[in-house]
Amino acid sequence: MGITNSNKEINVSQVNCDGTFKVTLALAASPDISENPTDIVLILDRSGSMTGSPLTNLKLGAETFIDIIDEATDGTQDGQIGSGSHIGIVSFSSSAVADTQLITSVADLKAAVNALSAGGSTNHADAFSTAAALFDPTSTNAKVIVMFTDGKTTSGLPPAPIAAAIRASDIVIYCIGLVGDDGIDVNVLNDWATDPDSSHVAVTPNDAQLEDLFADLAANISKPGATNIVIDETVNPDFTIISVNMPTKGTAMTINAHSLQWKIPELGVSGNEGASLEFYVKHTGQMSGNLPVNQSISYVDTEGNAVTFPNPSVQVDCGIIVDPEPCPIPVDLKLEKCQDSLIVDLGDVYLESLGRIVQINLTVKNVCPHKRVALGVILTEEDKKHMEHQRGMKAITIPAHNYPNCRDVQVKCIKFVLPEDLNVSGGSGQSLCSERNLRVRVIANYIDTDFRCCDSAVVF
């Protein structure tokens, strides 16, 4: 079968600036159907929400699937499913019906698909039960169910226990979902599908893509598993890879702060098999908004499987950001609520230069709309007698914002350069290995105010 599914997902939909989240890559693979006869039951949703183009595109997708399996089993599209494999059709709405048994005639399979009409509610439990009953328990063929649906369960028994029993009997379940009027729940599809859930489910909001989804699944059935897999992942420059967990198959390593490589010697060669890799990503850029997680991801294997991964995105909320000076990644300082000054020891800075650079970030809390803020940052250095010596001051105007409510404003990348010949903290005074004791004071006040002084009145 080759690679039967591929997926990439993240565990959150939104993070704050500098937030961290988990990324999961997943693959599933199975042996070649021409050497490993397989019985496949297509479960097709014909509920009322499928009326119109969804049902039309579903029929095209199912027919394409049948044609690809026809050719994959015996090397030619001759109208017969060969090599001991079979396909069966089950359709469902308020109840399910076996439109065919497990047969080999392509003409009969397509006739059953083309005869479908939409109407009624959605009974997934009856669909699973009807499909499972088609398999011969004494057959040594691999057994696969492909469930297609566009909505939530609206009638019948809960389907999850029935799907679990089917999986326990060594029947592999794949789910294809169309985001229809009933608002399909991807988590439910993951619950029904064979583990790993994420690599046995494909969902699209556009019914025009159904034919492609069915075709991708069927095309991979013609491949003999996958060997010498190499996946190269590069995340968006706004994100940094901070850790990589050990994958369930193969090995993974970071190439640099934005790239990793996952290698799997073989997958799905002797039976249906899944693999997953988890890694953690941190937002380190300056951009807010809906940001794609990956910049690129490539897949290669010896068998030439064609594999594509989704490109998830995450909503990054950085609030209001003022960047008075462009800079590299800063060290963050935060003013807590009701705190009107800040004293902090910025620690030792080791730079191969004639001076050191202190970079300061801070957050001004609860800035009201339509008011500019004057911000003063004063840096001093403390000598051995705890006397302070001036090392610099930055005065910054924070522009007014137009949000309806008061907002926190992040001010990033305030830089001070400290020549070593001004070192009074101790040591030689000329070495970057000397300790320097610094203090930072922050003052902020509104420039704009609603206060107006009373006009003078002169009485004659």
C-alpha cells in the first residue's frame, strides 16, 4: 500500500508572543496490495446534507478509488479487482445498506455508487456494523474500512464502541471527512480511526477536493510500504525549534534552530504500521497574526511515495509592540501590575568587543486608548561602595493606540552600550570577564490628559 496517510498538527490554535506549542508529524504505511490481498469496504455517507455537489464529487472520488485499486491489483485497468482482493460498498443515512458484497467487478461497484441518492439523517453506528459484517472472518486477506462522512451522528447507537470493536478485530479504519452543514468533529473521526489517529484521518472543507482525497489513498495502496524514509522539516523563521522528542519509529535530530530531519529505515513493509514525531516550537519573531508553522517540509523514500503534509497555522497575539531600535533576540523585563519602577541586575555580559550591550524589554501596563506615553529608562552602574554612576538614559514616546479598552504595551529592544573603561564595579576595568553591577529605573507617564486648567476670570 505504501504511505496510506500523512498528517501534521499542532496542539493549540493561539499563543501569546514568545509562546510555546507542540507539533506532531505522523505517517501510516501498509504493504503492497498486489502481494498482500486486501478486502476493502467503502462506507459512503448519503444523508440529506450530501445533496448536490457533495454527492456528485463523492461519486467521482469513489469511482477514482475503484479504478486505482483495479490497476494496482493486477497491473492493468481491466474491469476486475485482481490478486485475490475485493471491494464492497456500504452506504448510509438514517440506516445503512450493503449496496454490494465484497466483489471484484468494477462495473458493479461503480453502478452501486452511481445509484446513491441523498436524504435522511446520519447513523454511523449502523454503517460500521453493516461494513464489518461483509468481511469473512476466516479469510487471511488484510481488511480495511474507508469511512466517508460529512456530519455528526444524528441517529442510531453511539458509533465509537462499534468502531473500537472493529479495530480490535484487526480491521484497519480510515476516515475521510467533509466539513458539511452538520459541523463534523475531527476529534470524533480520530476516535474512530486506527491508531495513530492523526495519520488515518483526512478532512477537507471543500467537496471539490474529495476526488483527490480518495485518489491519494488509493494510489498509495499500490506501493510496497516505504523504506529509507527521510523527512526534512523547516519551520517559519518566526518560530524556533526548542526540543525534539524521540519518535515512535526511526531517529530525529535538529539541523539548526529552524530545521530538523526525521529518518525511518522502513514503515509498513510487513503490515499496517504508523509512526509519529513530536517536537516543540517557540515563537521568537516580532510578528503577530495568523502565522503558518512550517516554511517547508519534504519527503523522500526508496519507493517514490508521493506524500504531502498539511500546513497548520497558529494565531500569535503580541498585543501592542513598539520597536524603537531594531535588534536581535532580547532579554525580557516585565513591570508587574501597580509597579511604577523597576530595579534589576542584568547580570554578566560577555562580548568580544570593546564594550558590552545591555538590552531591555518591558511592559507598560493598562495604557488607555488615545493617550501617548512618555517613557524614561535610566541606567546606572554601582561601585564597591554602592555609589551609582550614570551610564545612560533613553527617552521614548509610545504612540497612542485605538483599542476600545486599556491595553498592555510591550516595549522591546532598548539598548545601552557600556564601554569597559567606565567599569567601576570591580576587577581590572578593562576586561569583559569583570563583573559589572547595573541598575535600571523606569519612569512612565501620560503625555495626553483630559485635565484642563480653569481659565482666569477678571471682574471689573
